[in-house]
Amino acid sequence: MPKVLVSDKLSETAVQIFRDRGVEVDYMPDLGKDKEKLAEVIGQYDGLAIRSATKVTEKLLEKAANLKVVGRAGIGVDNVDIPSASKKGVIVMNTPFGNSVTTAEHAIAMMFAVARQLPEASTSTHAGKWEKNRFMGVELFNKTLGVVGAGNIGSIVIDRALGLHMKVLAYDPFLSEERAKEIGVTKVEFEDLLGRADFITFHVPLTDKTRNILSREAIAKLKPGVRIINCARGGLVDEEALAEALKDGRVAGAAFDVFAVEPATESPLFNLPNVVVTPHLGASTTEAQENVALQVAEQMSDYLLTGAVQNALNMPSVTAEEASVMGPWIKLSAHLGAFVGQMTDEPIKAINVLYDGVVSEMNLNALNAAVIAGVMKATNPDVNMVSAPVMAKERGVQVTTTTQDKGGVFEGYVKLTVVTEKRERSIAGTVFSDGKPRFIQIRGINIDAEVGEHMLYTRNRDVPGVIGALGGTLGDLGVNIANFTLGRSAAGDDAIAILYLDEAITDEALATLQNTGKFLQARRLKFEI
């Protein structure tokens, strides 16, 4: 039974989901704040469910010997060292959709608040003043809203803004004209949006490209009297430059839920007129907190129990339905990689994968990850589908994928070719109707080989007596053969044999076989079945 640690506050309903699904769970909601204690116990767990208090650092991951998945209840993963998790082979998941509506509604609420100066008016009225003439607001009706980022949350904001009869401009490099038309917005370039929008709201992640996207230079291009809303990520806006623009009246107001430094105990935006600020409340509703907690429990349970991967940040997603259909093909892909990896002693330059027929329509990113992991395990037994692509990239291994329609007698097959400085080595395989992977071609020679945990591969010149010598020698050594497959390219040319053995052949037995002088190559192989 897999075991999960919940180290931050998560709803009891979410904790119960783990138990109902058959996952053992320890609920310790304050443990995430104690780094040393967390490091002491993390090695016991297959999964770690967190919010923002737990910091998943490289140091913590070094202690997490059994950890397979980290699940963040929420969208932000600033508290998780994703590169270190990837190298360790740990999947990092988040729940990007559980708080989408809540965050979008907060942005709309902040837009209303700054348009009508609601916080200041409320404070004034609480103080016993009646300053009705002081707070003159503006309508949202018929105003132009500029949305930077038209993804999940941005599209919800767009929908709500259109309901308020606002005109909406959208800047998003990944937004197609067709999608823009579908959601009812005008797609524009960023500079065009700056000069036309009465309100601007941000809904993009913080990356090298988006950091300070509203820079001092961009602020200078804003339409006079614009109001700025940021409920996405701190660091998207140059807060100091915006404060200056607010003071000199070029910008009429701002509403910020996020800041460059958090917790934000000070900011250039604090205590300025018509600036609404909240302490990162975008996801802070009862519904959102419950939704992300339930979602992360379901996602982690699915992965630990079925292999389904959802909303992973460092591995291709595989749905539960895909996992059930693709399982045998993922296993085959790993076996093909393992074969070539164990047969290759030189540095690998390239990994080329061909997917034919039915398999060409599957989740190829996941299959590629399995292939690469199989190849890399020969030199690093701890590698998995998460860490393998990272390792390949670090080593400068080029990975290419090709697909084609059904091109042979099989409904589908996978062919793997690995390129080194000295040679290319290829193998192909398929999945039969019984769900079991088979090797169907090695070195261009057609075969039909069942895959077992312990195998032996030999290559020889196609001359009489070799098969007898192989079987006789193994028999004399007490090696039992479960399955024996032969193949050759042409009479008198190269021939191969691949044997499925009951147990691993010993070094001594392998040396005896090689010393017969009848084999060009003899290699012991092991597969994870």
C-alpha cells in the first residue's frame, strides 16, 4: 500500500479520499514548518501533499529515498525545487484549475473596487465621515479591458468582463485568431493594448519573459487614466515605476493582490490614494481551498495506484484511460530502451523513435519518456520517466520522434534506433493481443521474442553447429531456457539468438560460452517485468 504524508493543512475530506482509495496517509499539518523533522521522516513516504508552507528543497529530496510524487494543492509551486525533483525522478503535480474561478472573480472584484474607490470610501464612512462628493468613480460598462494572458484564468475574466458589457483586448502569444474569435476578444500586440485599454489585468505566470512586463518603459506608453490590476504573480509590474505614475496622475488607480516580495510588509504602492491591496487572496475562498485539496488527493492517488499522471509540471500527463490502454506500450517502450541501453557501451549521441500504426496516435511524450528511461537505466539504475529526459538533455543526447500510418503486418509497433560515434543499433517491438510486449526485429532481423526478466542475446555467423553448441553449453552449465528465438538476415550471414532464461546467467557461465569461439557477441540482459 503506498504511503502519503500531508505536511500542510488540507481538508479532512481530502485526507479521507486517500484512505478511501487505498492509500495510507499520515496527516501532520504543521510538519511542513519544521524542516529538520520533515527531513527525518520523509524517507518513509511515496507521496507528499503540500500547500505553500512546506519547502521541497534539494536537501529535503536527498532524504526522500522512496518519494515518487509531490502534490501541491494550488497552482503556485515556488516552494518546490522542480529541477532537483526531476533529477531525483519525483513527479511534481499542481492543481491549476481548482481555484481558477475564485482567482478570476477576485480580479473582477478588485477592478470594481478600484473603479469605485470602495476601500477608501468604506474606511471614511466607518470613521463617521460622509464624504459623498470625495469618491467619484467610473463605470465598467463600455470601457476597454486589456487582458494580458488569455489562458484558463484569463479566459474566465474575459467571460465575466463581456458579461459586464466591456470591450476586451487580449495579448497572448499563444492565442490563435480562431480562439480569440471563439471567446469574443480582439487579439492585439502588447504595445497596442497599453495604449488602448482603460483597465489592464494580468493573468500570466512569472517567467524570464514576463518579469517586469509592465516596465517603466511600458508604463510610459499607457493610456492616461488607466487602472492596473494584478492578481497573478508578483514581479510582473515594476512597482516603483507604477507608484510614480500613480503619484503624477498618469495612472488613475491600481489593485494588487500579489507583490514582488511576499509576505509584503512594505511596497512602493502602499498608502497611495486609490490603490487597493490585498494579501494574496486570489485563491482564498472556502470553495477553492476545498477544490484544490480534493483534486490533489485524487491526482496523487491515481498516480500511486494506476500510474495516471495529471497536471504534472515535469512529466507528460497520462490520463487513467490512457494509462490502462498505454500500459503495455509504455512497458514495451521501456524494454526496447533497456535492450539498446544494455547493448551499448559508447556514449549515445541520438535516440530516434518510430511509432507505427495504432501506437502513433497515443501519448508519444509519455512513450518517449519510457524509451529514454529504458536506455539510461543501463548506466543509472535509479533513473525513471521523470528524470530520464533531463539526463538525456544534460548529456546532449538528441531525441527525435517519427510517426507513420500502419506499415506492416502488425496493428502497430515501435522501432528504436540509438546512434553513437561508432554505430547505429536498432530494435523494434509490438504488443500482442494478450497485452504482452514482444521483440519483433533486432539488427533488421525479424524475430518473435517474448520478453523475460533474465535474457541472453548472442550473435554468430550462420554456420552449422552453433545452436547445438549454445544449447549444449548452457545445459552443461545448468542454465535452464524458458524460451528460445532465432533469426538471421540471410543464409551464411549474421544470425542472432535471444533466450529467455529462468535465472540470470552468471559471469562464469557467460565467459564459458564466449570461450567456445562460436559467438561474435554474447550479452546478458535484464528487464523489469
